Amino acid sequence: MKFAVIVFPGSNCDADMYHAISDALGAEVEYVWHHETSLQGFDGILLPGGFSHGDYLRSGAIARFAPIMKAVIEAAKEGKPVLGVCNGFQILLEAGLLPGAMKRNEGLKFICRPAVLTVENEKTMFTAGYEKGQEITIPVAHGEGNYECDDATFNELEKNGQIIFRYKDNINGSRHQIAGIMNEAGNVLGMMPHPERAVEALLGSDDGLALFQSIVRNWRETHVATT
């Protein structure tokens, strides 16, 4: 399985994501600059955190129009796994690949610390390596991670099992403590916490590694023939 790490001007977690895939996961990965227009040959798409285009207008609002985003949207339509972390999540929201929007953190302060998440849905290509209700420690680093949506959208997310992670403690004011959601098709996940920064126990937690392992396992089960 081959991953693409999309790099925008202002991305600052691209190297972390690359390291998680290449060194911790042991999978093939390449950087793809935002000016590119094709993702042919890649099996999984990763949008890292940072401050794309300086977070001008709104976080992710300019990156959403980058040439590479057309290919990201096509990859999502094809059913390929697409993961957006932090600023990557914000870009997915701006691109309409996920519902809802981000507001400034409650308290209007940047938050950078480990956070305990609860796994709400373990039956996805991203979370098969976890158990329902499992608590995992994943670091956060964001100023606009306060997820918001209207009542109808929230009810749909709940009904369809699209809420994947919740904060144990609501650190940023997100509606119903939402930390990560996926699309209805189940192949696009956006989350504010950084699993790529939690792939080695030496750094405080390796709870994020199972997310990437789950993606690879699903890909092998659906693409690799067995005899």
C-alpha cells in the first residue's frame, strides 16, 4: 500500500506523518505538493496538520482550492481512504468531504497537550484495531478545533455511526465532545488530534499506530488476493 502526504504552504506536520508511515508503520509513502493534479498510483491519502496558507480567511479555506484537491476529492469518490488530521480535517470540511465547521476553541486559547479520546465506532477501516469504548491518548495542537454542526447533521452523524472519536473531557468546546468524524461511505476520516504523533511509546503514546495499521489491514483484505 502506498500513501501520499499532501503538502501545502504552511503544513508543519507533514514530516511527522511521513515518519509515522515510513518508520513506524513500514509502508511506502511520498510527499505530494499542493500544485500537483494527480494522485494516480497512491492507495491512501493523508492531509497533515499545520497552518495551510497561514490560516487566512478561515483554516483550510484557501487550501481547499489547491489544484491537488480535485484529485483528493476523486480519490474519496473512488473509495480510497482519506485521512485529514487537524488542519487536514479543516480542509476536508471546507472541501465538503465532511459535514460541519470549525470554530475557535472555547476560551480562545491554543491547546497543545495529550488528550484522552474514546473510540465510538470500531467497525471502520480506520478503527478496526481498537475496541468500542477504548480510551486512547493522542496529542492535540490546535486553536480552531471546536467542531460545530446543526441539529440535523448531528443526528445523521449519530444515526450512521459517523462519530468516530470523542474527547473524554471536552477540551475545546466541540459539540458533544466530537474529536473525529467520517463520511457516510466510511472512507474519509477527519480528526483534530494527531495520531501520527502517537506511534511510539518513547514519545508518550503509541495509541495512534493502530489507526494506520487498520487502514493497511483493510486495504490488504480488499485488494490482496489470498490462496
